[in-house]
Amino acid sequence: MSLPTAFRRPVLLIVGCGDVGLRVARLLAGRWRVLALSSSPQRFDTLRAAGVQPLHGNLDDAATLARLAGMADAVLHLAPPPGEGEGDPRTARLLQALSRRPRARRLVYGSTTGVYGDCGGACFDETRTVRPATARARRRVHAEAQVRAWGRRCGVAVTILRIPGIYALDRPGGHPAERLRRGSPVLRTEDDVYTNHIHADDLARACVAALHRGAPQRVLHASDDTELRMGDYFDFAADLFGLPRPPRISREEALQRLSPLQLSFMGESRRLVNRRLKRELRLVLRYATVREGLQGG
């Protein structure tokens, strides 16, 4: 599954080139030719400024994806499924377009650790059976199944990165101070859940490592070494940035005060083992825990 290295630069197609995709593009600058599918022409200047060639297309419109056939040696698929339904037709349309003129030898898919559902704070690796508890997570499970089956059928090395909460001080929406300033509550200690994290820079580096070294049809946890409950994470951030600690409420209060989306993140507790990330992709985390990441990144 090696990519071309002589005479021409390998070509990467990024689908869903937001903050993480742009970080990947910066890491690959000068070594790869990077294309990005985008349905928003207003983003084209941003993509070009990052050395990325924009391609206009929409995963909700199969006719706009025809040009993707045979364009890239590798694909980084970071686009989310639709916001409703039980499956992911966007991924189906992408794979159908790529299959028209096969060229890609690798595909890295950015999934979510939400596919496991609530694990009661258990510590586990990628062999754990998925049990998605929400339609959002079931759509991700469907997408994972599609890309793995496509990889086996077409001889493409597919790597699935299951991604937890992404943060970075320079990432839109990724700075905990934003939530702290809103005064959003967290659960009291006896009701609190373990959450998992990855710094956006380390996630970008994991994507690049998977493009080079990912084993075929392999699932990996793209998570750091942090073992913290959600409330403790925000307490640490509050102390670090000189902000008030968030109010603590019971789970019963949370059910009355918070939105279903907020509750979904407070209803699932797990601790992820990331040995595959380190051993198979040989990734050395720049920010091993959120303590280093919030202080230095």
C-alpha cells in the first residue's frame, strides 16, 4: 500500500477540510499536493492560503463528486454524516465517486469515540464492541462499516481513527475558556463522567502517520493519555486561566437545565487505551495530557 514517492508528489484529497484538515495540510506542505473538497466557495481563499487546491463539490449532491474519480493517491475523510437519519449517505456517495476510477491506495476516516456509548468509566482498547446510544453515533458506525467494506473490496488500506474531544487554544470552539465564561455547569463529583481528549496538533499528526503507516482495515484510538473526569478538566482550565470554576449540579438538575446534546456528552463515561496509536503509528504525543496542551498549546 505504499504511495508514490519518486518523480512526483503524492496527491491527498481531504474531505471535510476544517481546522484539523488545515493543520494536516501544513504538515504536508512541500511533500504532498493537497486537494480539498468544499461546498463553500467563500472558503476557497482560506484553503489556497494554506497551499490547498479547492475542489467545489457537495457530499449531498452525487453529481458534483464525479470529478473526484482518479484524482488522489490517498483520502483523508473528516466530513461528518448528515444531522439526521440512521445512516451516512454522504460517505456512500464519496466512496461511489472514488470507485469510478480507482487510484487511492489509502483512506483515513475520522470517526468518533461516541460509537462505544456509555461504558461506565471502563478502560479499554479498540477491541471493545461498539454500542452507539444515539442516532449521531449510529451514523458514525454506519460510516465505519462502509469504509472498511469498501477498503476490503477495492484493496485500499483503510484506517479508522476514533476521535474524542478535540481542543487547542487556537482552535475555534476548542478553548475551554469559552464554556467557562458562559458559566455552563458540570456534574458533581459523584455523578461525573470520564472524558477523553486529543490536541488538534496531535490529531493532525496522527492523521499524517496513518496516511503513511496505517495497517489495512485497522481501528485506532486517536486519544491522549489524560484520565480526568469532565468537571476536573474544567476546574483545571478555570484555575489555569484565572476564571471561576464551573458550577456543579446533580444529574437530576442537568436533566432539567441542559439540552439533549449537552446531556449526551455528560451521559457517557470511558477511558481509552491508545497503545495502537503509539506502537503502530509510532506517534509520540506532543501534548500527552490536557495539562501540557492547555499550558503550551
